[in-house]
Amino acid sequence: MRKIFEVAKWEFVEKVKTRAFIISIIITPAIIIGFSMGPTLLSDNESNTTQAIGILDSTGVYFKPLSSELEEYKLDDGQPNYVAVNLYNKHKLFNELKLAGDSLVLTDELEGYLFISEDQHSLKYQFRGRSIGNFKDLKRFERSFNKIRTEIKLSGKGLSSELIKYINDKVELHPIKLEESGKESSANFLVVFFTSFILIMLLMMMILYSGGMLIRSLIEEKSNRLIEILVSSCSSDELLTGKILGLSALGLFQIIIWVVLAIALTGSSLIPADAFKNVAPMLIYFVLGFIFYTSIFVGAGSIASTEQEAQQLTSYISLILLFPIILVFSAVQNSDSFMLQLLSYIPFTTPSIMILRLNLQEVSPQEILITTLILIISIYITITVAAKIFKIGILSYGKRPSVREIFQWLKEK
Amino acid sequence: MFKSFANLHLIKKKAIFDFGNHIIGCMLSVKNLTKEFKNLIVVDNLSFEVSEGKIFGLLGPNGAGKTTTIRTILNIIRPSSGNIFFDGKPITTEFFNIIGYLPEERGLYKKSRVIDVIKYFAVLKNIQAKKAISLADEWLNKLDLWDLKEKKIEELSKGNQQKVQFITSVLHEPKLLILDEPFAGFDPINQEKIKELILSFVDQGKIIILSTHQMDTAEKLCSDIMLIDRGKEVCSGSLKEIKKQFGLNVVSVGFSGNISEIKNHPNVIDMNLYGNRAEIKLKEEVQQSEFLRSISQQYSINSFNPIDPSLHKIFIDVIQRNADIR
């Protein structure tokens, strides 16, 4: 027992002292925040200034009501979100006006313009702009236009403006996330998406970082035969357990630093407080996931004897790790999917998928218990298998063993 | 959690059974040790004993099976068959703390400090941290490394790194010390220093196994040796016995005048002339005193000395003869 502790202590202390570790503590969250917060920050900036929107209305009916409708939208500071510019000029040909409008957009004098034209059969309504990706703006333009159109149609049928207003009174849909605990919160797609994304990215980067570190140190110990001194001082099981514990402690230490950092940042409201709701179960999945993958790395690392082989192995493992990240987007849209349920019970994806689901929906305690048990049993199995591979792997140098050879190792007592 | 104790019990039962045959006073005994890897016999039925205060030379060409033998003694790998006893008990992981090992290929944690590395290996041998540090100080002083103890391993010269590694293998005062090429990488002055240290371990009653290619060193240090080739024992015993067994019948003769005719003497196989001295190889059964008597009547002989064959020569002869037989 004491030797396990000594190995763990060595692995922890010697790695905490390295410059690489200190850098990773700062760099990892910086990268993740950059990745995930970047787009949000950018789109926020956009809607913080008043935008000039042109209107080219060939019918002459829509400009006035549409411009006043658009100017109803206000920014946070009370300024109008849009300023409508009339592009229509009765002395010019319509096609010329259209070209002029396009060039105003291309020279950035206008954010874009709304193009309305009517022939005998249909009404054409376009938004012509450089960027057409802002769903919030587009939805507003469409809603405002249809409201006005309904009004015009109804007043054409002789309805009073009071009645029209009465009919046109529409209600917006607000999505509310329900939880069995009785709480309710308004689900913001971006918040949910990015919290899940950040947490899974953190887990992945931590596993990859410490896994890589573990493999490198194993290769160093193998190449200079330190491993022989180690296993003639303590059993390979003690060595393996010590290494996994030491590294897990290192990972936990990293999380603690980041959580403290994050709480400090929450004060400045950069990280949504929602992220810390399910801290306890998330932490369990985090730690178990970390131990699970670390034991895979130990087994894999003991087979490798060169840096290249190690990199190859690391990239295989990172593929499995990357998989849940690909799923985040669709999972946020449909958190009840069968696929997601299924992946919760496969140990490779349990930690990240469960962290994701805890963030998206209320997960029943039974499900948490079962998945945690699955993870713990898987950890036991992987460590047992890894221990056998480790025992022989650390003493075989040169050629990487074939799969058949590894199976033979597993059979050996 | 991971240990299977079943085998341990088996070994223990066997040990009790074997105990009666055990020679008292002998500390390490290897019996019929065999190790097979995938039908390849790397160590083939080796047996030897090393007692307190003795240095046992385990010699052989590259790939002879020395390292595998050492690894089974260290309990890093399990023998396919045969037993290893230490003080009458089968060697198990319990013996980890009394074994010191200096592997042939050296290397330490490059990014770590000298004192930390020494301490780590000491605590892994169950030495208390405090005691480890005071012992480390003592040893660093002894090997002139005191000033470097706070430095990182990678900042040390290669020779000094070797010294640190030597310290890690002996700091915990092991009863059984296994040294694989301990002099490699040291300059002559440090080689002498290490040699002195090893000899002081003999006085302390340690059991030492020395594996080396340097035959002159083995000759100076070892009391018993075993020469192995392709996993098999080629010869073993005390140095004297081996020299007697494998030494060639060669004499050095100082003379005046012309002795070239001796070449045709019926007992002579070969003769090399070096000015006033000749090295004469005699037939194996010929007594050197008889030969001297027979030639001193005809020639004027000034000196007559038997040439002691070096271990180096025996090594080469024996291994070559072995290869020829194959």
C-alpha cells in the first residue's frame, strides 16, 4: 500500500512541477472558452448597434407600415435596432434601383435591404444582404411583413382597424425546460449547447493531455530501463495502481483549479451559472471517465516503445473521445433520442454523454446509478486487463506485439 | 485486487519440500532455472549458489541469457521451471526491499532533481523518507556529488549520472546486489572508486552478482564465476578451478643462444619467438617440470615460467570451441 502511495506521489509531484503542466492549466480553458464563447460574443456584438436596412417596395404599399414596424425593435440601450431607408424613386426604373440597392449593400452602406415586388400572380419578398445567417433578424423581417400584409388584406375586406388589431394579436412561444424537482428554467439553446460543449471538451482535453503524458513517461521508463528498477522494487500491479492514482489526482487537481477559476469568472457572468447545477454527479462522471480512459492509456502505453507508436495509439483513443462532441449539436436538439440513451450505457461514451444529458434534461437517479455502476465495473475490467498487458508489455522492447500475442499475455497467469 | 495467490501457495509448498536439501550458509541458490519464450529456450537448466561476502561472476557473450537470469532472480519474470531460494526461502516479491539492482542500460528521470530521484528509489525500497535523505547525503558526499544534489539529472555529466544510478542501487543497503556492467561509462579513476566500493560490500557480507564483459575486472573481483552461452552453462566454479580446467599448457622460456630446434620436440605443439624469450605451447598431458628437465640439458635456459591464462583468453577459446561444435 505504501509503495502505491509513493508511486502516486511521485507521478503527481514530478508532473505538477513541469512547465508543461502549468501552461496546460492556463491554455486548456483558454482554448475551450475561445472555441465556445467566440461565436456567442461575435453575434452579440452585431446586434448591439443600429442597423440600416433598405426597403425597395415596388408596390408602394408596404414601405411606411414596414419601416415603422421595424423601428419598434429596440436594442438593450433603448436605441432602435433598425433604421429603414427608402430606396424607391419613382423617376428611375425598378431594375436600376435594384442594382443601386445591391451596390449599397456591397459597399457596406446598408446591412441589407428588403425587396418587395408584385406581378399579377404573386408577391415577391426578399432580403438581399451580405450576411444572411442571422436568424433573429430574418425572423423579425418576415413576421413584420406578414403582420402588415394581413392588416392590408383585412382592411381591404372592410374590417375596422380595431378588429384587425384584435385578430393580429399574436403570442410568442417561450420554451421552458421542466424538471422533476419542480424547478423550471428558460432553456437557452446557446447556453445549453456551450455548457455541454465546454464540459465535454474539458474532459476530452484532460484525458488526452494526461494520457499523452502517461504514455510519454512510460516510454521514457522503458527506453532507459528504469522500469526494471521499478518492478524490482514494487510489483507491477502496485506500480500501475500508483500511476493511475497519481495521474487521477493530477486531473482532479486540474479540475479544482479550473472550477475555482470558473466560479471567479461567473461573478463576471461570462460562464452561465447553469453550468454548475449538477456538479456532484457531473464530477463523478468526470473522475470515473478519467480513470477509465487513464487505465486504457496505461495498457496501451505499455505496448508502445517509441514516441511514434505512442502518438498513433493516442490518436486512436482520441477518436473515441471525439465521438460525443460530434453528437452534442443533435443531442441538444433532441435530447430524448434513442441513440443518446443507448450511448449512455456504453462505457466509452458514458461519461461524456451523461454529462451532456445532465445538462439537457432531468436524468432519473436510477439511470445515474446504473450508468455509474457500469462505469465502475468497466474500470475494474479495464484495469485488470491493463494490468496483465502492463506486466509483460513494460518488459518487452522493440517490435510492437501483435493482437494475438497480447491475447496470449492475457491468458498468462 | 489483481494478485493471484494460488501460485504463491504452490511455490511455498514446494519450498518446504526442498528445504531439506538446502545447504546451510549459502544465501542465494538458483536451481535448475529454465526460461522459455515461445519455444525458444533462453535460460537452460542453470544452477549456482552464491554465499555471503562473495562476488559471483555471471559471464557470457551478448544474448547468452544473463539478463534473463538476472530478471528471474529479481522476480521481474517468472521462470518456466526451476527455483530460486534466498536464505532457504523461495524468492518472492517480499524480497524486493533487500535486493539492489544496477541494470546494464542506464537512465534516470532526466527532468527530476538528483536528491528527489535518489529519495524516490529509496522509499520504494521501504526506507523512510527522512532516513533516505540522510543516507543520500552520505552517499553524495562519498562520491563527490554533494554540490549537484539540487540539480536536475539532465544537467549532470554522463559519469555523474552513472554515479547517481549506482547510489540508487545501493542506498537501501541491499543484502543481495546485482550489478550489470557496473563499470561501463566510468573513467579509470571512478572505475577504481566503484571497485573499492564493491569490495567494501564484500566485507559487509553482501551477496553480489556481477555480470560483465570485462574479463580482467571479473578476474580481479570474482571468487566464483559461471560462463554461459546460449542459455547453457559452459563452465563454472572458482576462478582457480576454471583456470586449471581450461588453462592451456603454455610456458615462457628465457634463453641465450639458438633454441629454434625445440619446435620439433615431441611434447611441443607450437612456439613463438620474441628475441630472447619464447612462448611454448605444450601438449595438455605434459608436465612442465619434466619438459624443463628435458630441454635444460641441451639449451642454456635463463628463466622458465608457466603462463597463467587470462580469463579473457579462456572466454574467447571456450565460446569459440562451443561455436565450432555447433
